[in-house]
Amino acid sequence: MASPLPIPFPGAFLRQLKPVRRLAGRLALAATLALAPLAAQAQQGKGLSLIRDTEIEAILEADSRPILEAAGINPDSIEILLIGSRELNAFAAPGTMGFFTGLILESENPNQLQGVIAHEVGHLAAGHSARSGEMQRAGMQPFLLTMGLGVLAAFAGAGDAAIALMGSASQFGTLAALGYSREQESRADQAGLNILDRAGLSGRGLVEFFDNFRYQEVFQEARRYAYFRSHPLSSERIDTLRRKAETLPDWDKVDSDEAMERHRIMQAKLQGFLNPQRAIVDYSEADKSYPARYARAIAYYQMKEPDQALRLIEALLTEQPENAYLWELKGQILFEFGRTAEAEAPQRRSVELMPEAPLLRVNLGQTLIAMNDDAKLDEGINELRKALTQENDNAVAWRLLAEGHDRRGEDGAARLATAEYNFHVGDRQQARVFAMRARDLLTRDTPEWRRATDIVLTSNPSRDDLRELAQEGAIRSGSVR
């Protein structure tokens, strides 16, 4: 389970995110970081959130890769989104694939999930996702992209422990305009089956998934799952799909034990974070499997019983000492329950095991910065910079980097990092303001000074800004010198 996660996942989205609550923190730049607009109540009910989690992203990438390759699409060019919502939904758009947690929890096995992936890629192959210019007319809007175990906690309403990783943001369009005709659905079905065939995967999962929700056809529009509102379902369509799928050579092929275990782990992790009370019941003490104990550990963590959670994690680590995700979870619990010094070692171990996973470096960097130690502060800044070389649009890393530079008295660097933070959460006005301040404090013609100028020029600069830049020779014909 130590495969690195894919790099950042901006893309299309359905509707505006409800902001995640943040704690009153230790940030020296509390006002400078301009976080006030993002401070709000924790998400409740059917609120939507984008979740960043290294382990789950890696599993979704592994499930998607053979399908994308069979479709002639470079998997590394696709950004995967994990969307926290009870809705059963998924989508694909050019360069983006999105999975709602409700879909993952409802799928019975990896093959069912891969069937949905293949169907959505079938829509992409047919060019259905950009029909009639509706995507463009729907508009773009910024929202917060949550990140890491800490923000899974915030999404679940676990509240007070969730400051750590309020993560990246980007600008996302809406998929509300997407809706497919029955003809388009049939074409996507056939394309999806052909893709599964080329990938050496069974079409049984796709048939089973649709068959499980056959009754959606009789519901009123408002009562249907969003996926079936935009993807019309009918018994005739399912029967046609089954007849075709049964003729393909891999119809009887089943998921490997490894794939099934990954799927159970992903579901257990989501259930533990999002539905901890239910997880305690569903994954009872009598179930000694790894996913069950993992789910219980996470559920106890969410229910504010860290000692119980840590006891379970320690037992799991005895069995799997090289599991980076267990070390990550242990460090996150310790950090969020005020045991910052103890959090360092497990977070450091998670990075050693998965050096290419930027979110784990952000965890470690945050912990080091929170410690009252100049050497740790310097190391924390370095860890954040390493994470940003892997994932340059990670807004939470920029926010934490701003705090680190501020604590070192590096005002220009702190304001530039704050400008980057605002730029990547989509607040171009504040990005421009802080970039202009950074330019006044940074040495002229250094890479940092030029980057600040670039942010100004790409963030709706005012006439006064442009006049000032032109007068000092920072720009010529609208370009940075």
C-alpha cells in the first residue's frame, strides 16, 4: 500500500463548497492569511467537500489506470477528485475524473467501480462532456479544496481537531449542466464495455451496478440519485448491456484478493471518518480483519477517543510496520489532540516510507513549524518547499509556509507565500494585494520578486498597479522582465 499518490487534483465540480470550520489557531499571520471568509460552521448533512487523502487517491488511481490506458488516455494526465457527499455520483470531463464518497461506499467491489469509470470514460471518448457550451455557460467559481486526514475529520463534523490541513483550492466549473440522452447512454455503455474488454476486465460489475439501481427509473426526478438524473436508466438498457457484456471473454473474471482488500480498506476509511457511529456498529469487535480494525481506529478518533484509537493503531503497526498510512494516521491524531512533539516521529516515518507523497510532507512541515524550536522551524519550511515542488498549487502548504517565514521575520517571503495561497484558492484580489506588498520587501529582479510581479499581472491588476509596474520597468508590453 505504499504507492505514491497522483499529483494535485483541480477539476470540474457540481456546486459551491460549504466552507470547512477552522480552529482559532497559533497562526502569527492570522489576519494576513485572509482566512476569515473561510471560517464557518462544519459541514453537516449532505454538504459537499473535496477531500484530499493520499491512500484513497492512490487506490482510485490504481482502479482507473488500466481503463484509461485501454482508452488511449495517459492516466497521468487525469486529475482525480474525491468528493465528500452521500450522493451516489461520478463524472468525467477532459482531464478530470470525480468520485463521490457515496458511490464508493455503495459499490460492492472494485469491478463495479471500474464499470462506472469505464462508462464515464466512454462518455469522454464520445465527446459528451462538453455538449452545447453548457459547461462554459455554467461559469467558474472558487471553493476550498480540503486535504488530508484532518479535514476528513472536519468534513465529518469532528470539528475541534481539524485545523491542520485545510488544503488546496482551485477554480472549478459546474457539472450541473451535464445530462445525457438515452442514445448517448447506450453509446457510452458500448464504449465502456469495449474499454473494459481491452483492459482485460469484466463487464459484469457495470451490469450489476446499474441493475442494483434499476428502481431509480420509477422515482420522481427529485428523488433519484444525481447520477441517474443525468444518466437515464431503463430496464431495456440494462438488458441490452447484459447481453453484450456476457459475450465478452472476461465476463467471469473476478477481482483479485489484493484489489478486493484495497476496496474494503477504502470503504472502511471513509466510513470511519464520515460515519463513525455507524462504523463502530458495522465493523464490530468480532471482526478481526484489517479493514475492520482500521475503521474502528478512525471512528474512535472521530468520536474524540484518541487513546482508544491509538491503541488500535499501535496493534496494526505491529503487524504492518512499513504502512505509511498508519504512521500518517497516528501522527495526525497526536497532532490534533495537542501532542505535537509526539506527532513528529510518526509523521517523519510516513515521509520516509512515501517520500513522493506531498500531503505527508505537509503534515510533517506543519508539525515542525508548530514546535517552539528554530531548527525545527527551518526544517519545517524545507519540508513545505519540497512538497510544493511536487504539488505547486497546494494552498495549505503556501499558507503554512507564510506562517513559517513570518516566524523567521522574513516579511517579503511571508507575503509572497500569502499571495500564492490566495492565488490558489481563487481570491485573485487578495493575491494581487499581497503580491504588491511582497514586491516592496523583496530584492528586485530575484526569482521571488519576479514571481510576485507575475501574480500581480495574472490577478486582475488595477490601472494604478500597471502604471506603477510600467514606471519602474517591471513590465514591457504586458510581460514580466
